Amino acid sequence: MTSRSSIALVTGASSGIGAAVALELAEAGHDVALVARRGDLLERVAEQVRARGAQALVLTTDLAQPGATQQVLDSMTGLWGPVRVLVNNAAVPRSGPIASLDPRHWDLSMRLNLTVPFELARGVIPAMRRAGNGWIINIGSVSGLQAHAFAGPYAVAKRGLNALTELLAAENGDAGVRSACLCLGWVATEMAAPPEKVGVDPQELLAPEDVAATVRWLVESPVRLTLGPVLRVSPTHPGTALESVWPRLASEMHASGSLHA
């Protein structure tokens, strides 16, 4: 069992936003359980968590596989105890025209981007309600706020994540369990499209650390305060807006064959 009073569980924690969130929460005094497929990268993040004076638990698993979320929840219960902060960050980008989309891309997107957050939230809520506090933070996307042609199952799943977050907030706020979905604009990660392809200055993008700082602010806010629960978190520069760059990105992806069909 961890000795700290607050335990955080972060999915997709091996790099990018997930790794930045894990380190920020460690700085804030949380022990952090790290979940992702790439165990070698998770171990590196774990070392950085421990260097900040927190404990780290590495749970290497592919959340897209059936039963994976229950294995994570069982490991948390057996090794550390109840989760006080859940950050659902793991995601998979799948885009393309609906009419020609391969069902396997649809299924994978729904599983990782929507079903996994549901299963993990369902698993941690009872203990959070008993404790009278807790945070469920879902990492969403601005693509879930407005439909754009060829955004595909990723956009559908992220819109569903918004609705899931709203339901979690409505059903559990009375017990001090808060929920938020951060609908992110363009963030400089390995999953994001290269901004240079559409003439955008990389310096205008959000950094993973910006998202991590937002998560920390939410977690450290007083229980009497609630936000959203669906919150847009975007770069300031209008040239980075999805409605501005997506047509060009989609055209580039179509030309390169990277749209999923």
C-alpha cells in the first residue's frame, strides 16, 4: 500500500500529455500509477516520478484488450488502494470518411477513446463516493465539439466522452466526486500532425505541460468549486483552430494515404 492519502491513476502515461500529467501530479504530492503499452517508456516516467518524491506503480498493459481495465483496477486495489484522481488520457486517432471506414478502426476507436474511460470511471467511483471526494478527468478533443468532415470515429468517440463526463458530474457531484473533460486543441505531441505541413508555427501549439498544469489546477481547486464539466483548452492563436487547419490536414492525410478507410 502507498503511504500517501492521494493516489492518481493516469492512462497513456508513457509519453506526451500522460507523462506530463503524471509528473505534475507527483510534484503536487500524489503517488501515481502509470498505465500504457510501452513498459520501457513507463519505467523512465516512473523514475522521474520517484525523483519528485512520489511513489510510482508501473502497469504495462494494452487497454484495447478485453479485460485489461479490470486487471488495472484489481492491481490498484491489491497493491495500493482506492484511486482519488483518475486521468483518462489513453487514446487512438482514427479518422476518415464514414462511408468507407473499416469497422475495425471504428471498434478500436470506440474501445480506447470511450469504453475504457467508462470502465475505469465505473471502477473507481464507489470508493470516491465513500471517501466524499475524487476527480475523474477525461482528456477530450475540440473535434468532439463540432463535426468536421473525415474526422471519423475519433470525433464520434470524443463527443461521446463529453456526454459521459456530463453524466458522471451530474450523478456524483453530490458526493464530492467531480468530473471534467478537457477538450484539447492542438498540442505538440507525437500523435499530433506536424504543424509545418500547414504553415503553423510550432511555438503556437500547446505543450503537454500546459495540459498537465490545467489538470493540477483542477485537482487542487476547492471542493466547493466545479467547472464545465466540458472545458475547451486551446492555443490562443486563431491559426491553430481546428476549423482553420483541419481541411488542409485532411487533404494532406488523404494525399499521403494516412486517412483510415
